[in-house]
Amino acid sequence: QVQLVESGGGLVQPGGSLRLSCAASGSIFTMYAMGWYRQAPGKQRELAARIMSGGSTNYADSVKGRFTISRGNAKNTVYLQMNSLKPEDTAVYYCNARGGTHSLRDFDSWGQGTQVTVSS
């Protein structure tokens, strides 16, 4: 059982910034990767940003140069710094974590999502 708790969403004007946080808890022995996915109404869920255990990152082309994903000092914590936000960034953002439990079973867990609305 691995649970993810997200925070940081809200309403922001175009050009503004938000920082999303995600903390994973439970039977986590090792983390393979953590990432942020987003889904807007009528659209498919897409990967916004992901960071692997070794530190490498992946970003959607639409957010490159504006979003930064990072790992927190606390293990199993990830942040998404979102700058220069655009209305097109409006979506529910979901935290995702993949890893192995103490019983050596893989897990793939999702948070409940946090709403990000970019509007003037």
C-alpha cells in the first residue's frame, strides 16, 4: 500500500507560478521514478514531467523551459515548479510513483489529483 498526497494547486493568472508537492508513504523500499501527469477536460492524460531515481528527467515539449521537476530532501517527495503558466496548462495534475515495496513487489501509485487553473 503506497499512498500519494498532493498539494499546491490553485488558481493563478497567466504568467504566474505554482509549485506542486507530492509525498509518497507506505511500504516503499525503493523508488524507481516519480512524475506528474495532467489531464484537461476532453483530453487524454499526458506526462508533464518525470524524474528517475538516477536524477534524469523528462518533460513534455509543451512545458519545457517552464516547468522543473525535482526531488525533495525527504525521500519519496517530488516537486513541480511551474513558471510562466499558460491557460493551456489548466488541468488536474496527478502525482505518480513507481517503485518496489519492502516485500519486493512493484508498485505504481497515483494521487487523487490537484486542480491547476490558469485564467485571468
